[in-house]
Amino acid sequence: MRIKVKRHPIRFTPDFRRVILRFHGYSDERAKSIISRVSRMKEYEVSSTLHVTLREFAKRHRSISSIFQRHFDRIKGLLGQLGMEEERFSKERQLLIGSYFTMEYSIESSAFFNPSVIEAPDQSDLEEGQKRVIVSFRAIGEGHISSIVFRDGLIGQDNILQFREAGNRIGQAGIIKHREYHKMEFSQLLTEMSVTQKTSSLILNKLSDQFSYQDLQTVVEEVLIGNTLSGEKENEIREVMWLADSHYEMNFSLDTDISERVIFPVSSAEQKGIEDARFVRFTEDDGTVIYYATYTAYDGFTILPKLIRTTDFYHFKTRPLRGPGAQNKNLALFPKKINGKYAMISRIDGYRNYIMFSDNILVWTDPKKLQEPKYPWEYVQIGNCGSPLETKRGWLLITHAVGPMRRYCLGASLFDKENPTKEVGRLKEPLLVPNKEEREGYVPNVVYSCGPIIHNDEVIIPYAMSDYASSFITVPLEQLLDKIVDA
């Protein structure tokens, strides 16, 4: 008999009104024709057209003029091909040109799912038993492009969840490319990506021991132009920039609400989406708190496991994860070191849980099998639903499992506190299965989570319903642990 869980009435659903501004590119020929037409406009026509555009869209976006300028800067290299000089273009003309290369994109129009919940950094001015939380979601818009979005709320003394209304203007981050690379480390990363030494040497031999993103970009362009390369070699060369693109930082304005910050694909490795972020509140040995999230970058063909780091949810740093243990989806970091090492749950073969330990949070080797499908409802695969939760009785891991008809269920397992490679127990029956209302959606018959939390002696689990919308369940912690141990 399954343990009883409490479903909460909260529903997070897609909202097509949530839009950001994106660069919209054209072929060089078409782009040059747009620039030429705007260049022939009289100054009063430029001013009038720009101000009409601003009047219509400025209320929907922060700093829209700076975005227009940024988009103009992306295409101003075409001016030389037209025999034009940038100096002849007034500020307003530059902004107007930029507006023609800008479009609105609805980031949540298709799906709003795969949530993880964590304790918020600010816990001031609360009553006993209350907790502020941040929930991350995977949002999908046109073209199935995934991004990470947030909502914040309060868990009350009775574990009733209340969330603040989302802000109406999404703030876009300022992107900072990783500024400095070390040749030896970069060479090792290329080797792990199966870029041949002959190919990598074409680039690395032209660089100093420490080099910038711009240095690398210049050398890559020189190599592509100055050498006759096969299609395979060209792809390898481009993978070098693909790797460099995967290191970046982003800053959000302090006047943005957490619900107005979106982590949208930045690098070429992410161009088709940022998938299933699993946030965890990580406590260092000295008590320092850092928020990490593992996620999957997808470029339409290849996945790349990556790690986000933040302390305040305004400044984010992303880095690729590497090593034979970081070769698939479904990575979840433990919330603290185990016996002096970072610990991670993985699913390197796609259907079993593994555990691995590392001195370097970015490098994961030697994964050891932790769990494999055991019961009929998990025969297809078993994986994690976020980071393990520390309890007095051991590490509680909420799992997902796939059974007949590819129905996804949630399960739960317990692992030894000092030696988490040892499974203490596992639920014989699912913790949560899709009910009648939850089984219809973008992908039918799926419930899924990317990270629970424990509060007021209950496990609070955010979960997605058929890859479309999201909600919450709660279950008493001790009842769940008893059920696991007695299974």
C-alpha cells in the first residue's frame, strides 16, 4: 500500500505574456538592405519611427534602448561592406537600426515544469516556523527552447505555501565571457571532448600560456581562414569556441525581482535549451553557503552537463562539468562534502543511479553503481529527483522511475549517512503516480521533480505534471522514512 501524500492546490502554468527581447538575425544581404533603407531616412523620420516603437514597447521591457544599441553593435560590422562609417549614424539612427534586429520571445508559452525548491538567502523578519523559498523551473517557449526561471514564496508554520505574484518586466542579464584561460587546462578539456591533438595544436600553438576569450576567437578565425580544412576538421575547430562559450558569467540588475530574472541560453552549447536545473543550498566546511545547480546544455545534437554557481541570485557563473562521470543527464550534487570530498549522484548509462566523489567540483571520475531498477514500476530506468536530503537517519533521495507505457512515477530511497554508497532501503511502491488531472499534457503520464526540501518535519516536493505545469506535494518525514526502512 502506498504512503499517503498531500497534494496542494497551487498550480504554476505557462504564461505567454512573459516575454524577453532577443536578437533576430538575417542573412547578410537582407541585413544590409535593412541598414541601407534606414540610412536613407531623414532625421525627423528616424526620430518619429523610433519614438513610436519606444512608446509601444518600453513599458514591456527594462532598458530597451540599451538592448537596441547592443543589437546594432552586433551588426555594425556590415557597415564597412556598405561603404558607410559608423560615425555618420546618429544615436537615434543606431537605436532604430537595432530595433529592426530585435524581437519579443515568450519564454513560458509552451511549458512550465521540472521545479526545484531551495531555502532563499534572505530569511530575515520571519516568524518561527516560516521559511522563504526560491523555486526554479524549466520554461519552454517557441521552438522548444528551454530556460531557467524563478518564483519566490513563503512556507508557513503549517507548511501552507504562498507565492508572490510574478513581476511583469523580465530583466535580461549582462553577459560576461570568461576572460582568462590556462592553456594546459584548456588542452585537457579539448582532449576530453575528443578533439585531436593535431587540431588543437593549430590553435593552442598560437596562444600564450594564459589567454582571453577574444585572443582565442581571433586565433580560431585565423586558422579557419588561413588553412584548407576538411569538414570534420572545421567542426573540431568550431568545437574549441563551443567549449570557450560554455564558460561565462551573468549579472542581473539589483532592481529586478527574482521572478524577473531569466537564465536564457547564452552559449552555442545551449542554443536549444538549458534543461532541468537541480538547485542545492551547499554548505562548505567553514559554514559558507553557496548555491549550485547542475543542468544540461543542449545545442540540438549534443548535451553538455554544466554547473551554475551563485550566492545571491543576482550574479551567476557557469562552467562545464567534465570527466567520465559527467557524461549524461541527471546529475545532482550533495548539499555538503562527504568525508572531505564533493559527492554527486549521476545516471551515466541512462537507467541506473551512480555515485561519485571528487576533490574538484568540476571534474567527476570513477562513478560507482548505486541503484538499478528493482520493482516493475521502475524497470525502464531509475534516476534522481534532485539533491539528497540530509536527515538524522541518513540521506533521503527522492527518485523518479519509468515503468510500463513510459509512465513516470516518484519514489524514495534512504542511504547511510556516513557511507552513502550503502542503500538502507527503498519504497516498494511509488510515492507519487500521475492522477487523472496530471496525466494529460505536453508529455503524458509523467510526474517529475528536480529538488525537494525538508521543513517543519515534512518533505515538500515540487513536481511537474506531464511536462506542462507544476505543483507541490508534502509527506511527513518520519512516516516516509519508516515506510522506506520497513520496505
